[in-house]
Amino acid sequence: MISAEILGQLNTTEEKLIEHLDGDVREIFSTMVGADVSPSQTAVTAKRFKDCVTAMVGLAGIYNGMISINTPQKLAMAFASKMLGMDVMECDDDVHDALGEIANMIGGSFKHHFVKDGHEVRLSTPSVISGDEYVMTVGALPDTLTLMFESDGEYFMVSVYLEAGE
């Protein structure tokens, strides 16, 4: 759920945010990754991850926040293989680079829905974490929107955290 303050600042509704994020994710995975993804009705607000990769891009400007993608390592390797056109057999720098680029593309696409009259939202350099087990928290839950997606029987999530900016 995104707060009424942020929705007012962006002059939108949560339904529109969901529509934009869903469309951006599916378009990027279709055209840039070469993977079919579909929205999942599975609701997850996980903070503790096992054998996963998380890529994040920060947002700063008329609104601030972060976009993250969290996926099991196996699925991250499949996405990297498709993007790079080669077999990826371990969760290495290629996987981190590919997932970081996916987060960057989602952030770049998503921000353009709300940039107004020369105001700007800048993206940070992607950050990627992975491991056997880790905990990740970002911002306050009332200002976070998380969508689940499915690809080849595996699930991943994309989260957006937003707060008032400039």
C-alpha cells in the first residue's frame, strides 16, 4: 500500500501504480530479457530470503524511494542466460550484472510515468545482494507496493518503495 500523501503528490491511484509497474515489468522481461512473465495472485511480503538474488535501484527527485527485484538464484541464472545468450551455471558476477540491469530498466521505465514539467527523478547505480540467507528491509510498509510474477513455474517479486521528495 502506498500512502495517500505519495499518491496525491504523484496525482495517481494505487491501481494505476500497479498497472504501470505490471506493464513495465512484463514489457522489460519480454523485450530485453526474452522471458515470458505473468502476474501472480500469490501475495508475499517476505523480508527473509534463502538462495536468492536481490537487485535494487534508488530513486531521488520529485519522489524518492527504491525499486527492487528479488528472485531465487536458479531463476536469476535463467534470466542472465537469456539476456546474455549463454549458459550461466553459477550465481556469479554475470548474474549480478544482469539482475542489476533489469532493476535499472524497471526503475527507468517506472519513473517516466510520473516525471512532470522538467522535474527529475534520478536513479542510483544498481546494488545487488545474494546469498544462502539474508534479511532485507526497505522503508515503511505503508509506502511499499510489491507485485509477484511467475516465469517457468518459479516466482519472483518486484517492490517499489516511495516517499515524498523535493
